[in-house]
Amino acid sequence: MSSRTAPPWPLVALFTAGYLASYLLPTMVGRLDTGLPLSATEAGSIGSALLLSSAAAGFLLAARVHRVGPRRLARAGLLLAAAGYGAAAVSHSIPVVVAGAVAGGFGSGTATTVAATGIAAQPDPHRASTLGLLSVSALAGIVYLTVPQLGPGHGLPLAAIALTALLAWPATGRLASPAPVTTAPGGTGRLPHRAPGLVLAGGILCWSLAQNSLWGVSGRIGLDQAHLTEVTVGLVFAVALGAGLLGVIGAGVLGPRLGRALPVGGGTVLIAGCIALSASATGPTTFATGEIAWNVLYPIVLSYLLGLAASLDRRGRWAVLVGSASSLGTAAGPLTGSVLATRAGFPAMGAVLAAGLLVVALPLAAVARHTGGRPLLPGTMRRRRTGPLLEAAALAVSTSGPGGTVPAAGLPEQPVVEIPFDTPALPDRAAYGTAGPRQATAAPGPGAP
């Protein structure tokens, strides 16, 4: 069974195990600050080191999944994640915690790399990405609601990530070897769509940086500027995570109906407004509105960005590289938000982040429009007002890369059905005026005998 026909659930399990660390980063860093003799900056640095290690795994392994094998690589990543996070959870030695977090981050990045490669080979990568985001969002919400009830300590979030890695281990048995990707004679295995892929990777780095700059200081905004209690801030975050689940479900329902350009570009513009609103909040209503609306939109846009990256390369290399670029932005986000908030204040920080999102919204939407857009497959053509000839020309240009391969898209290819036409044969000119079998069969005229 090739990876293109393998069920997506093993990939969803790997995706969940790999992404959970970034979703639990706020509570992980907060508990490192209170459970160990670390300052807030030092605890944040450990979180950044974890995410940087995860991103490094993606950059190093992006082109090696097919060579090593997804099952072997996934098991190694899950084992490293479980061992690293587990050691950091049970130890109170700062060097051991740092080493465990870095090792666990590399394991998480390895699992995410295998998952992204497999998702890119799925017939509908957007649907598989949406399922992964839905799974990790739901699990993170459960952890956020459960961990505070189990008591203090830095080890609980780390133990939850290690346990998730162990629970995902059985899913690796369902991973199939990837289908070989052939190229035309004289072709190479170079990355397709290099310019759009680089724009997408750079754009999502800045996009993730803005998201996590706000996420890293949202608690401080609620406590210091909106004058909320810690319990109220926690309730707002819990509701926001629940709203994020609705956003993921909404992304799955929308699917390719709106294309990719509108959700990516328009969603990014709306997120910029939510960030500015949350950062300038001075009361509970404004703060809750901004945070909840932001968490609804964030997973919708992220699912389309991940689906777009998966569609650029059947081997999943762009999906891995774009995901690693997103991890880099996630790692630098909390530090960027803290610096901006300290030097300029929360409202100015929100304005800067919102302006940055507006700047990257246009190139991201352009890549989605001209590289992705509504998926077209070989042998199919959608009727648009631009006309079939222009559409066929656009399809021919987009498939002129090495090997003539077309990225996987979200709709199944429709079979081409031949329609027979029963056209009566014209009589042979030599048959006129002769007798016998070749005589014309036309009805006699009025003057005929």
C-alpha cells in the first residue's frame, strides 16, 4: 500500500504528537518559571530552544524521509520525544531539563516531518491537515483543563507530551512506504515551485512570529492592562481554545469551496484586527472578544497554509520546510512580544504586529491564488468566466515543471467519458445514377416513375 492510499489516521496521530509541544508552550514555560529556580527570561529561553530544535529536525530531515523510511524515522522521533520530555519531567536539575527539552523538541520535529510528508501525499492534504489540527487542539484543551487540577510542578505538561508520544507509537505500524516519485528523462529531483515555496516559507515565519508574540504576552495583557484575575484569564483562554476547535471544524467544512486565496489573505487581515483589539483591551469584554475571535480564525488560516504547502510538492518537502519555518517564528514570538511590550507598551505592540500581518497577507494570498487556488487536476477543467482556453493554458503552464507532475489537490479527478455520435454516412458520389448495392437510398422525387 502506498502512502497515497494509506489512511490518514496514523498521520494525524503523528501530527498530534509532534505539534502538542508548541500548543502547550505557555503553560510549560510558566511552570518552568515557578517550579524551578529560573527567571521568566530563562524559562522562555528553554521553550525557544525546544522549538528551535524542532525546527532544526524539519530542516535536516525534509529530504530524507523517503530514503530512511517513514516508519523507522517516526519511531525514532517518538522514542526520542518520550525519553527527552520524560527525563525533563522527572528531573529538577536545570541542565537535565534543558537537555531533555532540546532532545524532546528534536523528536517532536521528527514526528512532524514524517506526518507532513505523508499528508502531502494524501489525495486531500487540506482535509488531513485539518484533522491533525482538530486532534491537537482538542488534546491541548484537555491538558489545559486537566493539568491545573493535578497540582503545581513543571513536570506535568512535559509528562503529557511524553505520554502522547508513547500513545502514538502503535500508529507507526500503519505507516506505509512512500510511493516512488518518478521524473521525466533528464529531470531532477529539485524542489518544484521554488519561488512560491520560498515566499510561503518566509511569509509563514513572519505570520507565526506575530501570532506567538501576542500569545506569549496575552496573560500579562489580561492581568495588567485589562485588570482581570488569574481565574478569569484562564477561563477566557479555555473558551478561546474551545472556539479554536470550532474554527478547525469550520475549516474542514469549507474545504476548497472558497479556494485558498480568500481564506489565507482575508483571514490574515481579520487576525491582524483581532491582535490589535486584544493588545489594546482595557476591560474584560474587549479582551475576551479579541482573544476568542483570534483563536477562531487562527486554525482556519493555518490549515489552509499547511494544505497549500503540501500541495507544492508530492514528496512533502515544502510541507516540512514551511512547517519548520513556522516553528522558527513560533520560537522567536514570545521574546519579540516581550521586547515590544516592554519598550512600547501593549497597544503599540499590537499595532506593530497587526501592521506586519497586513504586509505579509498580500504575498501569502498571491501564492495561494497563483500556485494553489481552486485545485485543478489533469483531465479536468472548471468552467469560469475567464473561458476554457485561458484555463487550459494556465493548467499547461502550471504542469510544465520537471517530470510534468501536478501537485495533489483536494478533489478527485473526474473520469473522461467518450460520448459516441451516430452520424449517418454520406452517400458515395459514384453511387448516383448506378444500380446495385451502391445505389443512393434517397426517396424518389415527384417525377420518378
